[in-house]
Amino acid sequence: MPLLEPEPDALRPTSRAPEPSPDRVADLRASGTPDPLRGELIALLGADKVLTKVSDLVRYASDASPYRFLPQVVVVPEDIDDVSAILSYAHGKGREVVFRAAGTSLNGQAQGEDILVDVRKHWSGIEVIGEGERARIGPGTTVVRANTTLSRFGRVLGPDPASAIACTIGGVVANNASGMTAGTTRNSYRTLASLTFVLPSGTIVDTAEPDADEQLAHAEPALCEGLLAIKREIEADADLAARIRAKYEIKNTNGYRLDAFLDGATPVQILRGLMVGSEGTFGFISEVVFDTLPLNRHTTSALLFFPSLPAAAAAVPLFNAAGALAVELMDGNTLRASVSVQGVPADWAELPKSTAALLVEFRAPDEAAQEAYEAAAAKAVEGLELVAPVASVTNAFTRDPGTINGYWKARKAFVTAVGGSRPSGTTLITEDFAVPPGRLAEACEALLELQTRHGFDAAAAGHAAHGNLHFLLAFDAAKPTDVDRYAAFMDDFCRLTVERFDGSLKAEHATGRNIAPFLELEWGPKATELMWRTKQVIDPDGVLAPRIVLDRDPKAHLRGLKTIPTVEPIADPCIECGFCEPTCPSEDLTTTPRQRIVLRREMMRQPAGSPVEEGLVEAYGYDAVDTCAGDSTCKLACPVGIDTGALMKDFRHARHSPREEKVAGLTAKNFKAVEAAARLAVTAADRISDRLLTTVTRTARKAVRPDLVPEWLPQIPGAAARKLPRTARVGATAVYYPACVNRIFGSPGDRSLAEAVVAVSTRAGKPVWIPDDVAGTCCATIWHSKGYDAGNTVMANRIVEAAWGWTAGGRLPLVVDASSCTLGIAHEVVPYLTDDNRQLHQELTVVDSIVWAADELLPHLTVHRTVGSAVLHPTCSMRHLGDEAHLRAVAEACADEVVVPDDTGCCAFAGDRGMLHKELTESATRKEAAEVTARSFDAHLSANRMCEVGMDHATGRGYYSVLLELERATRP
């Protein structure tokens, strides 16, 4: 064991409920996947594709739903051959298989109790066909990622669920998820061109192949005949056929798409329709080809406030008639909960509970059409009883993108914002139903009465244009009385929706586990039995996703409800939605922010010292704490701003010994000497071979601790010059603060970054001054990122005091030349300041050097030369600061073509974390590096030296600051 291995007990919960949770993982599961299952799957697929630790099983047991089922094993296939092998194994051994991609489903579709198959990690990618009118997309690709590529062609996918940032194409198709604008005409069922899928038997079907039916008939004759028999039976029953057609006149994802038997003429065509909304019970969707839609960019929107939910619902037909693409409804509870979302007006918290709002949006292909829509919208508003209960309410239509984005941010945060404000320890249920749009107001009144009768203060929102409402209920799944109350509500709700409104019990979230017992109530016995027969025809052995769509147990929706133990306050609002996962650098390596919280909650469920807790704590150090980049981009992705990175830094602090904290504090106090020593060490390293340095540091890591000793990488730059450029204080328009990383490590080329900043500022007539005493100061991020509170406190206060003096009490801006350091000085130091220094900090204007260049220098510079092409790596700190557009602006002045990779993300180098755990950077940058290296660029630009080193390591290309390129471009 290394000499300074941290004590794992520091990660154990310090407080927990008096009694273990009833749904805690049992002690017998502490050893993870049992044999022979473990050994057989490893022999079949390889050890790297089979996850067997109890911590692996626990982190995959939860999704965005209120259910939790622990799998026996998790497998991560790389290709169709792996999937076929898994299905063949399951058939031979009588086992069950569930596919999981993003885990954003709200009804337990992504959970299984036997073999769980992760089909996200190796299954992403998009190929644009023609001019964008079609796109071939991997099932692990998020909707946002696909639309990012399509937007360059002026195209967009039809389905647009609120979870688009995280949900994947495979899940969207498997659930027929639709969203704000898709309705019944733009969803997956209507916009799919073709599918490739693997049947439970292992047979692969590509519906685009001209001879697909011939191939299927040869491989699966019984399946083909069974499907055609059901088709004949439906077509022979005119009443049944008419009923099926009627059910899909409104949004409906409950049960299987029986209209596929009416729409498809051949077995392959029928299967193409049945796979949509089948929730993984018919096969694995390995590839999707979508017909895309025009991306109409001329947008006009309004957020209109009404005195009540029924009043808002009554206005919906007016906007439908006016041509609105989206009419979204939000009730008072939703609006008030949205104040937790950044950018939402704070005074919404004061809205009356009865208030409701409609988010109305028109999208047009050109200015003339937009004006016509606006005229129709103005006419629709006339005579409406609008209210303005708080000052921020305008009830006006706007074209302003920022305002419109703010409206949508509030709307899309419905589940997470309301869920985040639920009472601690309660489980969140998300229901989703549809009624004929003309009866929406009546349905709202009935829903409010039903909620009141059962003692729920629910929140409601939805796609009002399509008669589709969502509402949220919170209850304690550990209390039988709460579960009984939920059960009684569900019985009454389902009867109300079906018997009074002839509605859909699941409009777009798919049947899942919580509506399966009510399937026959909605569809009747004949149609329901046809669904059972369809399942038997396609999956006769019941291998795929049992109990997810079809379940004869009337209480199936009450099985597996998960408790939500209280955890650390920063993470407690988490509803496990998964929005944070695509942005997480460690997503494909160890754990995600959601999984870090899920694992923490299981520790809380366990009795102290249980075998399961031992296994979780043992794995948590590396899987959760050490391999968290600490970039906090999860906070940006989370609608309620949960910062799991900050929680991991707290855990790092908890693992430090008093001696470590003391040493870190002394390092901060004596940082001038440390800085000089570091520069000398880098100078000396230049004279030693990379191989020797790598060997020495690897040996030291084993002897001391991998999280304390960095591994030498060949991409580490040489030392910076000992002296900074000479500048004058007199006449300076800003104070320039070269970050310590740029004072220690040098830059490529003939000029240092400091020389470049000074030169371009002088050329623009905006001279800067570098103080003589910057040595020994730092933004404090070194200590902050590692959880060294004592050292962080020392340096945070030192830099603020120094900056206040340098800037003459804040009269000059402080320009910082590393984006992470800008973020540190501008924001991250604040909690560690004394009261007096917090006042000084408020007087400072901290400006990133990229913003300084874009806003202050570019207008006064003459570009003499450009490079042909440049690829950018925006840093995660720039995302926090909102500076990405400035980076692009500077790059566009220097290059004829500027490219930001579609898969750009945090490089996870995080100061030195990429040297402590280089596997983290390699995993985090895999997709971005593939884009970068797929073609040649004349320049590879960024805005932070260590991020540039990380990208050098990832791509083999030489990254450098965009300011160096700006200096070269404007050099006379």
C-alpha cells in the first residue's frame, strides 16, 4: 500500500437514519456479480466489458424514475456482435436482458434485475445524408448532439423532449418520446426513415435493405407469419381498427403501436412501426435514420400569465389556430419552483399559487412569415384575461433570443426544479397523460380536484397544444401509508383519464412500470391481448425487458419504489434525472455526477459497517472522488445547479490528514519559493529524457500515492522565462496578471504569452501594467481543486488584497491570462475571504484576457496575416464565465475558418489532474480528439496552458493560446 494512502473511513456517512432503509441492497449482494454469471460473461466478452463490483451494480440500479432494481451484472457491448452474443447467452441460460442508454426514462424502462446492457458508451455518432434531409444516428447519441450537427444544414430532428441535453436517440425511439413541438406528426413514428435492430433471437434487420423482408422470412418464418396473422385479425375487425386509429389521434405511448399493423404491409414494415415505443422489449435498436425537418430560425415567443390553470388551458385553442408551433402550460407551483433555475426572475417566488402561464412560440422560415404569425398572435391575445402579479411579468411577444431562451430554460426545468424543491427524503413521481386538446381546461379542473382529494399539492406543466399534461407527486416511499395514498390516487387518476376523457395514460413517456397494470383499462381486453400475442411472437422466450410494458400484476407499479435518503445538502435536491451526465469528463471512465449521488444514497440506506457499505466506500475513493475533474460543468447542466464537483472537493478535504493540510498551508504561505523551485525543476526536466522522468514519477506514485504525485508526460512544456516583460504603471489602462502556470511553464513559438498580451495591448492603444510583485501569488485554484481549505484560504485572501492594491482600489480592471484563474479570482475565492476582503473583492473588475482582447483590443487592431483554419478548445472555465463567444471572435480575426468540434468538452486535465490520472483526460477527450484528428488544421487554439497540454496529450497536435495567434496576426 502507498505510504500516504487516504483513510477510506473519511468517506463513510457521518449521519444516517436511525433504521436502515427497507429497500437497501442486501448483504448477500456485497460481493457483486455472482459466479458462474461473472466468469461466463467475462469469457464471452472480455473483462473490460463486464462490470461486476457492487458499486457498479448500485450506480446502474437507479434512473430518472421512482423505481430502483439492482441488476446481477452490467455489460458494455462495443458492437452488434457483442449484442448478439449477449442475447444468445441469455437464451441459452434462460436469463433476462434490459437495455439502458441515458437512463433518463421516467417510468423504470432502463432498469433490470438480471443482465443490464449499457448501450450508450460505444454507440454514439451521426452521419448527415445529402444536404441534411436525412441523418443516420447511433442510439447512444443525445438529441442535442445530433441537432448540433444538423443545425449547420438548417435542419433539426422532429422529436424534441425536454431532456434533449441527456436523452439518447435510442431511448427517444424506444419510448416514442416527443416533447414540446412534436405532437403526433413530428414524433419518431412519423419521421423515421429506417431502423437497424437486433431481434431477441439475434437476427439483425435493416429495414432500409431492399430484400429485408426476404431475409427476415428466411431467418424468422414463424415471426413473419405471426405478425401477418395479427394484421389480418385487426383488419378483419372494423371496430377494432377504427378504435386503434382513434387512439392515435391524440398523443399516446401506452402499450405497443398497434397501428403499425395497419400502416405496414409487410413483416419488416410492421416491425419498423412496432419498434417505436416498444421500450426495449422487442429488440435492440442499433441505428436510426431520421427524416429531418427544416430549422425555422425566425422565432417569436411570449410567456403569458393567467389567473388560473383552467383559464390558461382555455386559451390554448386560440394559439393553435394562430399557427403556434409550441404552446406550453405551467402552473403556479411550477413557476414558483423555477426560481431555483439560474436566470429565472426572483419575483416568481411571489406569484399566487393559482397563477398559470402559457409559453407560446411561433417559428417561421422568413421575415414575412414571422410578421404574419405575429399579427395572428396579437389577434389571439385580444380579449384574454392576462394578469401581471409581479413586476417581471410583461405578457409581451418578443424576438429577443436571450429572453426566449430564458423562458425555455424555465419550462424545460419543470421536473428537476419542482423535484429539487420537494421535501427532503421524498420520492418523485412524474405522470404524463393526454386528453383531446379541446377538453384540456376541463381536465385541468378535474386534476386539481383529484389532487386535493388525495392530499397532494402537485405541480403541473405540459404540451398544452396537444392536450398533454405532466404532473409531479412527492411522497415517502418508505412509509406504507404514503404508498397507499399514491396507489389510491393512481387508481382514481387512471379511471378519470380513461372513463371521463377517453385519454392516454401515457402520452409520451411510454408505459414503463407504473402504467403497465392499467394498460387493459385504457385499451380493453381484446387490444391488450393482441399486445401480449405480439410480444409472444417477437420474443417467445421472454428474454427482453419483462414487466416493463406488459404485467398482469395489478400492483406492479408499487413494486421497486425507491427511497431517497437525505444526503449532503449540496446534492440532496438531486432527482437522479441524469442531465449532468453527458458533460461529465469521467462519464466513460468511472462514475457520473448522478452516479456519485446514487452511490452516496445507498451508503445512507445501509446500516453502519455493513458488507455493502464496505464495498461502496472502498470503490468510492477512486471511482467518485479521485476521478472527478472538479470542473463543475455538472452544475451548468443541472437545471437547479447541483455542483457535484464541489461535493467531491469536500470529500477530498475530508480525506486529508492534519499533516497534509498543514503542508498545503505552508506551500501557500511560501508560494514565491515554491514557484521559483517549480520553474527550476521544469528547466532541469528539459535536460532529462521523457522516458526516465516517466519511470521515476511512476515509481514515486506507487510508493507515495497516485493522487499526490503527478506522472510526467512528454507533452509537458518547458520552463517560462524567469523575468516577465517590462511594463509601466503610468498610462496603463489595465493591470495584467500573468497566472502562475504561465509564470512556470513556457509557451510555444518565439514569444511568451505575457509578451504577446503586452504587445497586442500596446498596439491597440491599451497598454497594460504587470506589477513587480506578482511572484508568490496565485488564484488559489491549486488548493481549491484539491480540497486544501487552509492553503486555499491563505492564497484567496492574499490575491484579493494584492489585486485591490494593484488596481488602485478597483479603478483599473485586472486582466488575467488563464480562464481557470479568471474564474478562481472572480468567483471561487469568495467563500474563503475574510469579511474585509470580501468588501475589497466587490470593488474589483476581473476580466479574462480573451474578453479583454475581443472587447477592448480587436476594434483597434489591424490584422496583417491569417492562418487558413483553426480548431478551438473552449475550456470549461470559459463556459462558467460565458466567454466562449469571445474566444471565437478572437480566433475569427486570426483564421479564415474557425471550427469548434461538436464533441468539445472539458479536457479533464484540471491543473494537474490529467497528470495524476491521465486516463481521465484520455477518456474525457476521446470524442473531441477524434474530430480534431480527422482532418488537418493550421492552428489549434485555446485559452489555458494546462488545458492546452491536455489537448496536446489527447490529439498529438500542438495547442497554444489564441492570444499568441492574435499577436502574430497583428504583428506589423
